[in-house]
Amino acid sequence: MVSAGAGVLLVACGDNGLDPFAPLPTASDAPPPQSSSSQQSSQSSQSSPSGPQAEVSAQQGEPSAESSDESSDDRSAQAEVSTELPEPLVYIIPRPARQGDSVLLLVEAPGAQAASMSWQGQAFSLLKHDDRFVGFVGIDANEQIGPHALGVAVWGPSGEQLLWQETVIEISAVEWTVDDIQIDGPNAALLEPAIRAEDYAAREPFQSTLTPQLHWLGVFDPPSSGEITALYGEQRSFNGGPISEYHTGIDFGGLTGSSVTAANAGIVSWAGQTRRRGNGLIIDHGAGVYSGYYHLSELLQTPGVVVQQRDLIARMGATGLATGPHLHWEVVVRGVTVNPLPWLRLLEFPDPDRELNPANAIAATNLVRG
Ligand SMILES: [Zn+2]
């Protein structure tokens, strides 16, 4: 575990773990290894980045996950490096990643104007933070294991492309626990797929937007003082049926009416009710990172309100599909529910291998180069 303010080891994006800071080949020396890379590089250089807040079109082409199958260990694809500005340095943490991880892409590029990344069919801008650009992607608990391609582009002050680099993140498997949950009485009706879909459709628009600001720095706090009673990723079946879903967050036990606090600063993006989740509240932390709080007995904030870390936002309850009072808390990154544990400063459960904390790494100043 890394405490706040501690130096964070960042694994540099060197593809093979050797020397990521060796001079990159020029475009003429090293043509892109595949057409999709060439397409993106070409189109990216034609675009006129209007700053880090500019959403990059997903139609600019992207390295697909499938295309990474043909990759070798060294995937540095192509680079056009300005002689006037320092070469952008790319960091990816954690690397390799596991199912359920949040991955931080951090680019040190003093003097650069904009940067973007491409991942799983989407290209989007990175956020400028001092001399760095940051972006997050979420990896689903059941994401396909193996290599996944990630592209990075950086532009200079005149719109010239400083860097185009494609690399591979290896995603490894996690052996999630499996549990069968007995639900009876009126709650059994809430297991209907249509009700689950209705719940998701009501909340999804409020947790999937890439807000181009960072509303927070530093690690998150547990939103409840209760003990953790269920972990993220648990593969769940109901009443003896087949596995139908996984647990998208972690549960805190407690009494109805106990305090629920903001895990970190942000803006309330949704406060409402669905049949499946009961009363719920979502906080937009910016940069595509959201936290959600569910089964609440009482909502104490409304959409649009700015909250600070540890602000009281709601009270614990058992509304929706709940077998008793608890807080279901989840973290959503770029629309994907991820393991919340790496985002927390205080871990009630042993966190098997989380030495790196994406939330903490943004502010890290002493980058250890791999
Ligand atoms: Zn839960």
C-alpha cells in the first residue's frame, strides 16, 4: 500500500521493460507495423488539436485489441520527435494490468499543447496537468486476457505531432470468487434482466462522460466506516442459477441511517432511484472517473452540487435489491466498473498486489523510471 504523498513507482512504457527512453526511430526509419497505425498517425497529424479538452474523434482509427495478437515484445511503432521540445515520456501504471484494474496513462511533455490516447476502439484526449497529460481507462472484471493495444499521440504548440507511439498492455486474469445468492420474496422480481437493464440505462449517461477536468488529486477515502462485506469481481448466480453477473463494487455493512461520505471531491452527476439499485448517487470526479453509492435510505445532495472529500452525501439503507442495510460503492472509469480497492487509502481487506495507486500517481513528482 502506498500512503498519500509517498513516491510511486511508475512503470515506464518501454514495451519490453528495457530502456523506454532510448531515442525513438523517426518516421522514415520505422514505418508503422500495420495499416491501422499508419492510418491513425496520418489522420492524427492532419487534425488540428484545439487543446486537451478537445474530444478526439473515435473515427480517427485505433489499434484494435485483435491487432495486438501479431505484436512482438517491442511495439514502438512510429515517432516524429521535435528537436525543439524534450521528447515526451510515456508512463503506464500498472503494467502489466489485471482484470478489474484502472490504468493510468501519464505523459510528461513540457511545452506540448495536447495529447490523446486510443484504446479499444475509442480515441480521446488526455487532460493537461502542469507539464503532464493524464488519462484513465478501466478494465472490466471479465475483460479478455492477453495483449491489448494502446496508442498515444502528442502535439506541439503549433499543432505539429511530437509523438505517436503504440504499445501493448498485457492483461492478466484474476480468479474471482464465485457465490450463489439466495433472493426470495418481493426482491426476487428484481432479478429480471429487464429490470437490471432499466437500472443500467437510467444511470449510465451520468457515469460515462469524459469530463475534461480533474476535480481531485490523491487517493480516495472509504465512503463508509462500516466493514467491507463483499468485494468487487465476485461472480454471482442467484437462487442456484447460472452465473449471470459480477459484483461491480464493494459493499460496506452498517446500520440504516449511518453516514455515507464522498470518496473524493467532485460534482454530483446523478441522484435518483431505480428499482434494482434503490436510492443512488453518482459523483463525477473528472477525467472519466466516477464513484457511485447505492441502496441508500436518504439522499442529501442533488445533481450539480460540488462536494469535497468526506462530505456527507447520503445515509445507508436497504432500498432496491438488498438483503439488508449496506452501502454498495463502485468506481467507474471510462464507463467500466473497476476494482475500487486500489483507489482507497485504507484497505480493510488485504489488497493482494496493489503497490501502485493510479489516483496517487497523478501528483507524483519523483517518477522512477523503469
Ligand atoms: Zn454490492
